[in-house]
Amino acid sequence: MQVMNTWLQYIPDEELEQSVRDIEFTEDMTVEEILEQKLVFDQALIDFLEHNIRSTSTPHVADFFQTLRNYVVSQTAQTVWSTREERADSELPQVH
């Protein structure tokens, strides 16, 4: 319940905002291009969560963001791994 009662002020930096603004899907994109854009979004989300982990002084809130970050990293890695297995020629970037 402590997480629900915690106020966090977060103003994303320009780099994070720009990375999200740059995500654009078009009807002529390949599956690989769509996945690359998804990975850009996932990395921006991971960066956001890591910022929140560092910014909070409440251990339960930090644990919440850490758990969420770990989940996003795990799901993103699973997406990359399964895509690489399906497409041997895949050059998707690594998730940090």
C-alpha cells in the first residue's frame, strides 16, 4: 500500500522524450523494423524505471520499480531471443 501512497515527481530528460517521440510505425515496415522500434520503447521504459529506482527514498517503492524493471527486461530479452531463433539473420540490438 505504501507504493500507492507515494508521490513521485519525474520530468523525463530530453533524450528520453526524444527517443519516445522518434518511434514511428508505418504500414510498409518489416517485422524486424517494428521489433526494433519496440525495443527502443522498451529501453526508454527501462531507463525511466531505473531513474525512478534511483530517485525514491522509500524502499517498498524502489522494490516495486525494480520488480517492474526486471519484468520489462525479461520480456524484452525473451522477445529478442525468440526472434533471433526464428530469424537466423536477425540483427536486433541488445537490451541493457
